[in-house]
Amino acid sequence: MKTVIKDLKIGVLMGGVSAEREISLKTGNAVANSLVSMGYNVKKFDLDKNFFEDAKNIDICFNALHGTLGEDGKIQGVLELLNIPYTGSGVEASAIAMDKIKSKIIFKYYGLAVPDFFSVKKGEKAELLNKKINNLRLPYFIKPNAQGSSVGASIAYSKSELYLALEDAFKYDDEVIAEEYIVGREIQFAVFSGKPLGCVEIKPNDSFYSYSAKYTKGKTEYILNPDLTEEEYKACENASVLAHTSLDCKGITRTDIILSDSGKAYVLEINTLPGLTEFSLVPMIAQKKGIDFNSLIENIIEDAISCE
Ligand SMILES: Nc1ncnc2c1ncn2[C@@H]1O[C@H](COP(=O)(O)OP(=O)(O)OP(=O)(O)O)[C@@H](O)[C@H]1O
Ligand SMILES: [Mg+2]
């Protein structure tokens, strides 16, 4: 155990009310078990209104809250207010990363390749929507602006499918993003504290990395040593590091990329709170680099303290 942090009271914050509650509990418990096994002083919290009181007794918060409230800058704001250091990205980076449209605007500004896209707001006038749709080169990929796990996401090959896809995505968000469909290989690249950690290739047994491909055992093949040329690897590495730094992210991020057949790394999104169970992708990527789960968790805490 690192002497600097051995006396800290670490609060592991998990659960909450988001759609990702279950996976957050898994991440939180995996993190807490790891810390306990290393002899740390750990307290687990399932986020509720008592957190304001409970938090007074901790020195640092390990944020394991995926999704709404935990990954979108809100809990980070509360922790700032309480003056408690926390793991991962800050208020602004978390909020922007959660917003696919706003983060893409920033990525474009920094010269990253992103699919052409437009946004549609719920209740938008048919006239305006038709104008956006009229001259599109389909297929397009439709998804809610600020959701995860591919909920409400689909490919539209025709105009009628596009209208249906929008309708479906609006069930999950009041704003929807429609993106040019990029053909290529799917690479997820992890970055830790601004430095590349490594990647995994995703081969879903579905038309895309859908909800069922993500959560049905055996439905997706994960390749930890993808067969990439040096240029292809560099393109993904540079894109993910720039995605991380352009938003001023901290700690661990995972950037989702489609590597097109021409070798261009298109950034789909950046995740500021990737899953951290022992079977999640980022720990697998770290393991490949020789960083075991306990060391990864310890490194994340050290990074949070050094960012203070
Ligand atoms: N423009 C696109 N072209 C091709 N495939 C896409 C595109 N956008 C999304 N996809 C597919 O849909 C999946 C989900 O998209 P994305 O990662 O943007 O959403 P998410 O639901 O926020 O995911 P996560 O669970 O990683 O938070 C991608 O992993 C990819 O397979
Ligand atoms: Mg994704």
C-alpha cells in the first residue's frame, strides 16, 4: 500500500437512481473489495440524500456512479462544494463528455475526425426536420444525445426508417443525434491521466455494438491484441488522447472509435466513467499492460490526489 494514502478514509460512491444503477453497483463493489483487500479504510455509499452528511466522514471519494448524476458533472459539483477530492473527470469535462453533440463540436474544433452529424430536438418543426433529412446520404446512425449502453440507438437505411429511429431515440432523451454511418472496425481506446493505456477491438455478432451485444454473454468478441498496422494503432491512440485532453478529462477515459477502411479514426464518444469490474474492458486493457486490478484502482486514487 502506498504510504501517502494509507490513512485516508475512502468513500466508494455507487448505485444511485440512474438507468446504470446495476452496473454501478458492480463497479463500486469491485473497487471496494479491491481496496479492502489492500488494507484500505473503505466505506461504501449507495447514493441518496444522506450523502451530504455521510460525506463529511470521508477524505476522498471514489466515484463509481455511472450515468445520470454520477457521470454528467452533477455529483462532481456536489463534491467540489463539500471540498472532497474525487476520482475521474471534473464538473465541466464530465458534463460535456456526456453530451454527444457538444463534445463532438469540441472534438471537431481540435481537428478530430467525427462522423457528420445533425441534432434534432423533441417537437422540432417538421419543416426544419425535413430540410435536414432531404439530401442525406443514408445510412445514418440515430441515438439519444445523452444516454449510454446503446439504448434507443439504431441504423436507418431509408427515410422512413430514419423517422422511426428518431421516434425510438426520443423515448430516452429530448435531443437526438443523427450521424453519418461509418463503416469500419470498432476500437475502444483507454487513456489514463492523458497517456494512452491501450485498446480492445469489438466484434459484435449484431449489426452494431447494440445493448444485447454489450450485455449478452458470448454475443461479442473482444480482441485485446487487435491486428492493427502501426499507422492504424497510432491513429486510434492519437484520437483518444486528443479526445481526452481536448475536454480536460482526468483519471481514466475510454474513447469509442470506428476505424474506417481508409484508416481514419472516427471518434464516436468519450466515456469518463468506464466500467471497472474485474471483467470490464478498461481493467482488461490495463492487465495487458501489466497493471493488475488492485494497482489500477490504487493508481486512480493517487491520480485523484495529485490532481488536487
Ligand atoms: N456513426 C456511427 N457509425 C457506425 N456505428 C455507430 C455510429 N455511432 C454509433 N455506432 C454504433 O453504436 C454503438 C453505440 O454508440 P455510442 O458509443 O455512441 O453510444 P452509447 O450508447 O453512449 O455507448 P456506451 O455504452 O459506450 O456509453 C457504437 O459502439 C457503435 O457500434
Ligand atoms: Mg459507446
